[in-house]
Amino acid sequence: MKKLTKILLLALAFLPLVNDSSIFFPSSASKVFFFKSLVLAAIISFTLSLILDREFRKESTQKLISFIKNPLFIAIASFIAILIVSTIFALDKYSAFWGHIQRGDGLVGAISLFALFLLALLNFEKRDWLTFFKLTIVTSLILLGKVFIEFAQGVSRPPSFVGNPTFLAGYLIFSMFASFLLLHELNKGAWRRLALLTLVLSPISIFITQTRGTILGLAVGLLVIFVYLAAKERGLYYKKINIRKLSAIILLVVIIFSAIFLATKNNQIWQKVPGLARIANISTEDKSTKTRLLSTQYSIDAVNPAKSGIKNLALGWGPNNYVLAFAKNYQLEHYKYEKDWLDKAHNEPLNVLVENGLLGLIAYLLIWFFFLRGTLWVKEFSLEKIAYIFYGSVFFVHLLFVFDQTVSIVPFFLTLAFALHTSSDSTSQAKPNKGRPTTLLAAFLLITIFLSWVFIKNDFPAYMQMREYTKLKSSNGSTERSRDSVFEPFTFAQTTIRRDFLSNYQKRQDTRTIQEEALLNIAFTKAEEYKNKRPYDFRFTASLAAAYQVRANETENTELLKKGEEYLRHALTFAPNRPSYQFQLAVNLMYQGRSEEAFPIVKNIMEEDPELADSYYYYGLLLWIQDEDNHYQEAFNNFEKAFDMSLEEDLFLRNKADIGLIYDTLFQKFYNLRSQENVIKAAQRMIKNGHAQSDALQKIIDSVEQGIWPDINFGQSL
């Protein structure tokens, strides 16, 4: 059983390669399931070993006692304890406890990580750690090989098997850490050469992924190392090379290069260097920079006691509750640069602050402090010391621009366990007979029971539900029994399944069969069940409101419009400044014939920010819905103004179906009125937006410009 525990933990080295295309989020959710499955199997195996082997139980108890007083261990345990309290007081307790299926976060995810930390600490000896780092090198080389293949195929930011270039970059930091450690431990042989190859290829791949935060982290990591060596390592030589002087020279070169880069960052030469091109484009006018600055402000406001109360300052909004804080503090300006919701701060310390409060942030930063302090206090110079300094500084900077994900946080907790394993404090011998083996056994029994319950109740059913749902979609509903297995029990996969189920059958409006009509009604029922069970998931409620609006227009049932209005107002209590919900509410009211309430909603947004393109589009849409001949020109003017202001045509892409229908009708009306200017403008916009008959439209433009109005059968073709 002890060997099995180690084998299961070693298998985690292959975590980044796991990918199951039969489920939602194949490159991330599959990794979460793989991680939780292995941790559960490992803790069951370990607990059975404690039960069956009395000497092993005593040995493990003494080992844990030798670690438990280490400040790093205390900081980690304190952070988990604060997460538990934060979950109890969270607004959305379901989300805080279970987390998200794509990320495996929440309290359950944190306890799984803590269990992994304990298992690695109590089971791995030095040879096991070396084996794990060797397997990490194998995984890294497979990932790197795919990166270069994808790059050669023209992929601008290769994600490899991780599925996201940013998360891949985060994992490659750990790859470099593992390489450093193997170079430290091995004097020769194939593994040393493979470690050196990984150490060379990993930073190159990070530049290929163009992950700006990680590239900055690499620069900071090198800077920290060379500053440390220049200031501390006197008398250190490598083949007669004075390391201190070499470090000082490299620092000078780095400073000169940085100055040249900043002075010439607009030069085209930097646009040809992967990674540096994106860094050169960073400015206060950059959309990404603006949204991150705004998000930082939201995070600060979310824990400001004057705005959010003392509880949120101390304990935060709860694990995986960031989206509630984001929505509450959302500003209209944000909508101009980014339409998607942020359910995580793209800055891990800020994410911790919002979700777990000031107490959580202090514990989190103490983990980093004691992790790095244990390294810096070691007097002897070694590659192992460099590995810790490099990994700690690079990964921390990386986390200032992204949130943690399974492929990066699992290696981080393993690194913490390894650091504690090799620290001088943890290797001190505990006093004989101190500690009760039964206490350790009871603790692991409790964790085993908890994780087993979580796996049986949620993780495994959720995974199977996603697989079954894929089959359900391909069989167009299949049997009632198969549908029941998809929707019951209620797991954290239901968020995605029920939203997709409703969307899938609603979008078949023109071709829907009698069976699909029945399935659509079932989809609405399942969505209502979800809303009642998850009232704090306001985004789901808003999407359900939109579905009711479409259904109301399709069936001419005004009661469904009223239900959609009710749900939108519910969503707006969570996100009062979200323009998309306000626009959606205005359209809903317009369809109900309540124009006196609809128009002021959009006008207020236009007055607050006259540069928001969507306002003009929706104002034009309200005029269009009013369906009065004297409003068509004004509607058209607003549509055109919206498109002229819109960035990157995203306005058209988000409203493609509606815009296509509207412009076809406008073109016909203006053509019948022989309004030359409006016909040309409408036709040009239709061509720019990729109309199916762009060639015919261009011929019409050419004719109309010459005063020729050819006969057009609008019922057939242009």
C-alpha cells in the first residue's frame, strides 16, 4: 500500500498531458478530475497503510511532528483554516464550497491540495522527489515538442496539451525549477542532459506563448538571481570565473538592454520577436491594461469596509465568489474594453484578497515569505538555492497577471512540500514518544471520508454527466432515462449542462421538430430548477431571461416577457452597472409595449458615457422595434454611428443575426424610396459585415452611384 501511494503521487507528473474531448473544457476539467481521482486514491491507500502497519503509523506521526512547527507549514494550515471560515460566511456558499468544474477551486479544491501537500510530505523521500522531477522533465519535453510543432504550423500562441498558452507558461516555470534541481543532484548521464535541454527550451517556449506576465517574471527572476549573486556570493568561482563579477556585468547588460528596449519599443524590429512584440505594445491605452487597472480598482473596492463592510475586509466574499464582487463594483467604462465577465481577478494576490479577505491575503503572503526565507537563509551556494529563488520570483510575478489553475497550483503545492522536506527546520528530529499515532490516523480518516464523500457526491457524477450529455446531444435527446442520468444528481457540472441544453434546442427555431419542441420545454424546466437551487448565479438567471425573451417573441406569449423582465431585474441587483443587462431589460420592456420605460434606460447610459457604441445600437434597436416609418431613418443613423464607433467589429459579431435581418429590411425600404445615400451606406455596411451576396450588392452600388436603379426582386435575391 505504501508503494501504491507513491506511484499514485508520481502519476501526477503527467497531469498537464491529460485531455478528454468527451467533456466540457477538455483541457482543464479533465485535469481537475484526474488530480482529484489520484489524490483520493492516494489518501485511501495511505490511510489503509496507517491502519494496517503500526510502525508506519508511528513513523508517520513522528515525521509530521518534525514538520508541524515549521512556519511554512503553519502558514499553509492557517490559509486553509481561513478558507474554511470564509466559506462558511460566503454569499454563494455552493460555489464557495464546490468551486468550478473547469478549475477545481473552492474549499473542496483547497482541501484536496492540502491533502496532496501532506501526502507528499509524509511519503516522499529524496529518491522519490528525484523520480518525480525526472517524470516532470518527460512531461515537459512532450509539451515543448507540441509547442514547436504548433508554432511551425502557424499557431501564434501555442497552448500545447494545456489548452491555454498562459497556463502553459505557468507550468513551464515549474519545468525549469525541476531542471535546476536535477542539474544540482546529477553530475552526468542522460537525465542531466534532458534537464539541460528542458531548461533551454522552456524559456524559449514561454516567449513563443507570448505570455507577457511570465516573460516579465523571467526578467525579474534573472534580475533577482544576479543581484543576489553580486551582493552575497563573494569568493565563488566556476572554472576560474568570478561569479560575483560576472553577475554584476550581466546586470549592467540587462539594464542597458532594458533602456534600449524602452526607448525603441515602437521599432518594427521588436514586432518580429515572439513575446517581446506583445510587451512592446503595452501602454495605458492598451485594452488589456485598462481592464486590468479597472479590475484592480474593483478588487480594492470589494474589501473597502466603507463600501463592503468589515466582514468582507477580514474574510472576503468567499472562495470562488469573486464574480459577485466584480459585478457589484463594475463600472460602465469597463464595457468599452471587455464584454466578458471576470470570475477571477487576473492577479492571484488580489483574487485571494477579494475571496478570502485581509486575513487570507496575509496567510497567503506568509506562505511565500517562509518559502523564500527558508532558501535565502541557506548559506551554501548551490543550484538548488538558485532553483528556489528563480522559481519563487518568476512564479510570483506570473501570478500578478493571471489566476492559479490546476496545472500550476498542483506543482506549487508539491514545491512547498519539497521545500519543507529539504529545510533545516523540518529535518530536526522530534522527541521520542511525542504525539499520538491515533490522532494522525483519525485526522487522515476524516480527510479520507470527506474527499470520498465529495468524489461520490459530486466529482465522479459530474464527470459522467458531461460524458453522457455529449451522447445525449448526438442522439437528439435519447430516452427519458438517459436524460435523468444527465441532470441528476445535482452537481457543479449542471451550470454548463443546463445552459447548453437550453441553448442547443432554442437555436433550432426554424427547423425544430415536435420532439425537439418537447425537449425545449424540458430545457426550460431544468433551467428553472437550476435557478431555484443556485439563486446567486445571476449570470445563469440573465441567460435564462434572454431565453424567455426569444421564446416569447416566437410564441407571442407576453407572460414569458414578464418572467424575463423579473429575472433581469434580479440579475441587476447583483450587477447594477452592467450595460448588457440594462440593454436587455430595455428591449424586453419595448416588446411589452412599455417604450416610456425602455428609452430612458438607454438614454441614461448614453448620457453617462457618450462613447459607448452599444448604446447607439440599442437605441436604434428600440426605434426599430417600435416599427414606425418615421423612425427608420433615426434607427439607421444610430446603427451606423454604433458601427463607426465599435472596436474590432465586436458589436456586429455579438448581434449578427439581428443586424443581418435589420439591414436587409432597411436596404429594401431605402431602395424603394430611392434614397441614394442611405442605400449606398446600407449596402457598404452589409458588404463589410460579410453579407452572402456581397458581389450583387457591389454591382447595385455601382449602378446607383450612376443614377441607375435596376429592378430587384427582394423576395428572391438581390
